[in-house]
Amino acid sequence: MNCAECRDNFIACVEGLLDRDQSLQCQAHLETCAPCRAEYEKVAKLQQCLVARGQAAAGVRIVESVMRRVRQEQFKPERETIMSKLFRHRWGFGLSAAAGAAAIFTVILLAMPNAQAQAVAIMTKGAQAAAKLTSIHLRGQLRTAPQDNFSAIMPDQDFVTIELWKQFEPELKWRVDKPGRIAVMDGHSTMLFIKPDYGYKVAQRSSSAFDTQWLHEMADLNKTLENELTAIKARGWPVTLTQQQGADGKAKSVVSVEAKSGLGTGDYLNNKFFSTANTRRVYQFDNASELLESVQIYLHSDAGEKLVFNLEAIDCNQPIDPAMFQLQLPANVSWGGDMPMLPDNEKYAAMTSEQAARAMFEACGREDWTEAAKFFNPLTGSMKQILGGLQVVSIGTHFTSVMSLIMGAEFVPYEIKLKNGETVKFNLSLKRDASTRRWFVDGGI
Amino acid sequence: MDLTDKEYVERCRDGHAEDFGLLVDRYQKSVFSFLAWRVGNFSQAEEAAQESFVRAFRSLAKLRKPESFYSWLLGIAGRVAQEQFRAELRRGQDGEAAEAMRTNATSDPADYPLEEAMAALPENHRQVILLRYYEGLSCQEVATRLAMPLGTVTKTLSRAYLLLRQELEARDFRGS
């Protein structure tokens, strides 16, 4: 096969349409012809990007919701004022009032099978019952590593306690705690502390930050309801309602929502975070008070269903000690922030993720902390202790996930031998800084 | 038989509003993907995609070149994403969402502006790309859907890849 014939077959090759002989001939040519190989890699990369973009959008079905609005504008001008206001609220990111939730419930009720509509009604009443909160404290058990992200799910790990304290009045403040990390919003700024010595501060208040959004949504039933209803309707997530007797002898309504991430089972981030996991969410409401009493989240995987989160305590309108929103940090904290532009920044910006991973690990091996720090935001003392004097065993070829492609991150497989003799084999998560375009370590150590 | 974008737009303008649903069906995933790349948040991207289509419907009468519906639609989607971003900044309350959007909105636009580059493709080439990758059909299924031989699908894909790469490289060049 010559160059022209080989290039004519590129698309058929990446699409797997060649027969065995043709495929072998194409591969043989690629092994011996560097220009064709480079060209083929470009085609294959473009195909990967197209596949990833398509996978990310696989669950999107908005025809019905768009056409409902179109019909209202086109055919029912007498309803336009009321309905468009309602939908503008909904699509204007603001459905925080119970009245809004009730209105959405009415719309969904018209379109959904009866059992599903009843389940939605229970959630709506729960949202209304919880609408006048002045504060809330949630305590749950989550299967995860103590220091990992707040939304990271690790079904093979033991449960660790995760808690949210949220004060709505007189001023919004919140704190999320797990054994290895704490996030606090004190009314003016938002701070993350990862034990023992990493800190990151944003000089503005926030309703959620640092991967805690899922827990905040649980504390704001209206928000949870809005999200669940959107997904139930737009993505066809199954929802069921059962009536049970609780341990306290009282009647309970249990709403179960099957959430689909839309990621393929082969995607690296599939089932690793709440936002990328296939889960079944079980909400239990007390029939008399209509309040939410418990939440369990089960992870769906090839291994079956496993409980990964159990919300075991919900305290409403109890005073929260103001000291909870003040962090006392050790003096040796290293603070993350804007990455500095280096004099030779271009050299680092031009690196591939594999080159950046190798350069970072080798600098750590030499204990050249000035060089190593160029790949961290920031390099902490505890990280120096772990990585100092390491030996690089191997650096693999990077791979991506649908989510990482969108967020501009890549994963680089590595194997290193630490100074204490321990061998670590994992995938380094590298992300490009938006302003300097340098790769920095975003996880995986 | 699927109609062209121009034909659907003209039918909508002639009072067949329901045909707009076929345009939404054709482009919902690529518009969502474009917005997800811009805002970095699936939930907000889906909301913005809905809003973009509704605004497009409202403004359909103003579209001068119906054959350019897709690139016009992406322009609307880009403005909706920008409005979302500004609203978050104005509210100043949701630092996480605003930060995510800012980071991605200022990322190197030459990285993967695939949907924008697709707007430069001839419509029949774009349709094959959409069916194959965004609808997840196999090449054979695309051939059946479009009533064309498999060989024509692969040739169209080859040409589409070439044009996409040229467009992406040109954007990269213009960007630099």
C-alpha cells in the first residue's frame, strides 16, 4: 500500500471498516512511513474528540421542552404572560421559592404517569415544608478517601463522616467538613483547607464551592427538586414512590430517583464523582410533617448496587456556633492562587502532558523544588516530603475522559518508586492553567 | 426524507411551527456540546441550549440566510452563555459556577472549537458528522438513514474530516 492508498483509507481505518487484509496493509504502511503516521494520528485525535463530544451530549433531549415553549408563544398568546413568566423563572436559574416549585409540579403532573406525578408531589410538599429554614445541619456517611474531593465516590473505601452547617439568616455562611478537608464561607470569603498544609481562598462569598455543590443542593430541597424534576423530564430518569412504616412507627413516603450520568462505562471518570455517577437516590419523607428525613445514595456499577452515601441526621433551625465559620489554620499552610507567568513560560506551555509529568517527577526526584513548583498550585511541604527523592519507573501515554476533555484536563499514567521504597502506580491528573497555559497537577498523587 | 435547514426554516416561516422541532432534534446535541465546552457545566449548558433554541425561534423571521441557520444558532448560543456568565458575576453569589465559566470561557479557543468549525462545513457533510458522532449511529446506519451507499458515507466523512481540520488549523492560526 502506498501513501495515497493508505491516506484514502484513514477514515475507514479509524471507523473499523477495513477488512483484515486491508487493515494489516494500512498498519504496515503506517509503521514504515512517518508522514502518514503523523497524519493518521491527527485524524485519530479528531475522531476521539468527536466521539467524546457526542458521548457528552448523548443524554440530551430538549426537543419537547423547547417545543412546549414554542407552542405557548405560537398558539396560546392568552397564556403567554403567566406561562412565560413561570418558565423564565425556571430557565433563569432562580427557582428558589416554594411557589415556583409548586408551579413546576403542576406542569410535570400534566405530563407524567400518575405514580411518577405522586412522587413528584411528595417532593414538592417536602420542599414547601422546608422553605422557611434559618439554618440547617446535615451529617452523612460517605464512602470516600478522607482527603479526596468532597464529591469523590470510592465504593471500596470505608465510610467517613461528612457534614454541612449552613446558616441562611441573618447572613449566609456555611462549612463543609470531612476528615481530610474543610471548606468554609464566612460571609465574605470562601476558603478550602486540605490537611495538613494546603489552602485556597477566594475573596468572595459563595453559595457553594470546592466541589460541595451536591451537599448544598441536599440542604436546599427546592434546588434538589428543580434538578431532579429537570432530569426526570428531560432525560427520562425513572422515579418511583412507595409507602412504608418508619422505625418510629409513622407512615413514610419514599421517593426513588434513578440518575444516569450519560458517561460510557469505559470513561475514566464514570462513577467517580456524584456528577459522573449512575446512582439511585432514595428520599424519605415523613407523611405527617412532610419533611425530608433521610437520603440514601446507591452507586450502580457492573458489580451491582452499593450504598455510598447515607444522610443520617438533618437538624433544622438550630443555632450554629459562630466559631464554626472561622478556620484556625496552621502556620505552614501553602496557599494556591493565580499561577505566575515565568520568564521562560513558553517552554512549559509547549509541553505535552506526558512531558510535564516527567519533568515534574524528575524535579521531585532531584529535590529541585524551584523547578517542581512550576507544576503545582502550590507545592506544599507535605507533598515535598512524599515526593522528594523519588525514582521514575515509567510514564505512559495520556488519556482523557469526556468530562476532562471539556474541562481541559488529561490523565497521564505513571509508576514511581518513593524514597521509602513504596511503589506508586496511578494516573496523574494534569490541567492547563487558563492564563499561563502551563500544566499543573490537579490530582492523582 | 430529511429536509435541508433552509427548507425547514422556510416551512416554519410559512406557519409550520412544529417543523422547528426537527431543527431542534438535528442540532440539540451539538449546541449542548458547544455550550458545555463554553460554560463547563452540564446542567447550565442544557438550560442555555433550551433558551438558545427558543430565542432562535422568536427571531427566525430575521434570519437573512436560512441556509446558515446552524452558524446563526451558535451565535445565539454564544450570547446566551455570555449572559449566563455576566448574570453569575452580577449576582456574585455562586463563585463556583462563575469560576467554572470564567475559566473555560477564557481557555484557549483553539483547543476544541469543534461545533464552530462544523458550521463551516457544507450541510450534507455536517449532517453525516452529526449522525455518526452526536447521534451515535454506525456508518452503515448513517448510510441507511440517508439512503446512500456506505462508500459515499465514508467519502463524505473523509472530506468532512479534511475540511474540519483545515477550519480548526485556520482558527488556530487566526487565534495566534
